[in-house]
Amino acid sequence: MDPVLAWLLDPSDPAVRARTLTDLLGRAPDDPEVQEARRAIAQRGSAARVLSGLAIAGKDSRSLYRPKYGAPFHRLVALAEMGVPASVPAAGALLEACLDAFYADWDDQEVCLTGNLARSALLMGRGDDARVERALRWLVDAQLPDGGWHCWPDQAPPGTLDAWEALGAFAAVPPADRPPRMREAAARGVGFLLENRLGMDDPYEPWRRLHFPRHYYYDALVGLELATSLGDPRDERLRPALRWLEGKRDADGRWRADRPHPDLDEGADYTLRDRGSVKPLVVEDEGRPSKWVTLAARHVLARL
């Protein structure tokens, strides 16, 4: 067997194993090996470590959201990205608390939080929830004329690559379930990514560093995942980002996590208002081969 694939399938991290079986080997969710791995997610491995630090002090929005990025909401986003289903009791209870808290007031929504929570609910198997359906409609309506999104669309600024969460939510909807307006919005959003070359020419250095988990933050691998899942993987405009991704691969075929988030190292030029209370949610060691980054990169290349 391919040694990198064997590394990803190692049962010591059942969350990685389950996602590898479905994303790279095409196994169905009801496959016995997938089911066995999912049953072990809460017992060991990277997702179990995120779950073990989960403590819901209150069900109001501030208690769920602060401090970044160890608060329950941010752990939920990471757990969903890691393939943890809502059937895991702690994860399911947290998802319900966040849906109640953050989708209660539709006069005060913003793209990044709305997209992150909708994507998380979809990935965890709750796409039929009326609150999620409403969030998806809101995200379609929030798209800007240039095809992108901005965290505060009522200010009518141009779109930015780091407001990618709307596309992330659309990508989590099964293709057959995407209504026409969502399909149109997804196509325009992919066009926005490609017109901006997935950020390869932007001076903002963190967009060319690999991260896991992503939380709110964009990097070019995020762009490649969205453009290849929602658009044409053969589009010539993907080539610069694909060359960058290939160049990041180690000699043994693995990819490293360059930074945890928030990535405030050299070239970030980004200020957090509450920086003193912000701590990274570290899933894997910085600068070491990352199973989660490698899995995402292999998934993109498999689509080609």
C-alpha cells in the first residue's frame, strides 16, 4: 500500500481514518470500516482531544464564542471539519446550543459566522434543520456583485477571499440538493476565486501557509478545495495554486502544518482587538507532517 495512505488509515486516529476511507477511497458512510472508525472518534486521536477540552459554561452567544479559539463554537467548527457526526453526544449537544444561540436573531448576521455554523451543521448531518436552510438562503442573498462575499455585506464593499465560508457551506450541501440560486451563487463564487488566482499574487503571506484547523481563516488550499469541489478541476486557472501545493509536499509525500491559527507571524499584517485572550486551538504540531493537511491536499489532487 502507498505508505502515506497507510499512515492516514492508521487506527490510532479514527477521525482521520474515517475521512480517508470516504474522501480518498470512496467508501460509503454506511461502510462497516467507516462506521467502526466513527464509533471510536470520541475515544482516541485528534478529534477526541478537541472533544476532551470541550466545556459549555453557558448557552448564550458570548459564552459559546469567547475566548477565541478554545471556546465551544470554535471547537465545534474544528470537530465538524474533522468529520465528527452529531451522533457523538457532546458534539450534537454543542451544535444544537450554537444553532439556538447564533441563529436566533436574523437582524444581526455576518457571513463568516453564519457560513461556519451552516457548514458545520451540514457536515455533522443536520442539513434538514430549518435554521440551516434559512442560513443558506441568507448566504445566497449576501453575495456581492463581484461574486465574492464580505463579512459585513451591508457596507457593500468588494468581496474578499477570506470571506470564503459561504462557499464552504454550499460545498457541504450534496450536489443534487443544491437549488438553482445556490448553484448559480456557487458558480459565481468559484469565478471570484479564480479571477483572484486563489490569492497566489496577494502579498498577505498567511494565505500561502498551510493550517489546520482553519476556523475563519483562508489559505490557498481552502481555495483549491472549494474550486475543485464546486467548479471544474481541469480549469487552467488552478495551475498556479496547484504548483504551489505540489511544491509544499515533502519528499516522503506528506504535507506539513505551517502554522496553527490565528496565524499572526511574519507577513500577517492583521490585528485582533482582543489579542490578549486569543489562543490557538492546536490539533497537530506546527512544522511537522500533518495528517489533516495531507488528507486535504490528497483529496484535492484526487479530483484532478
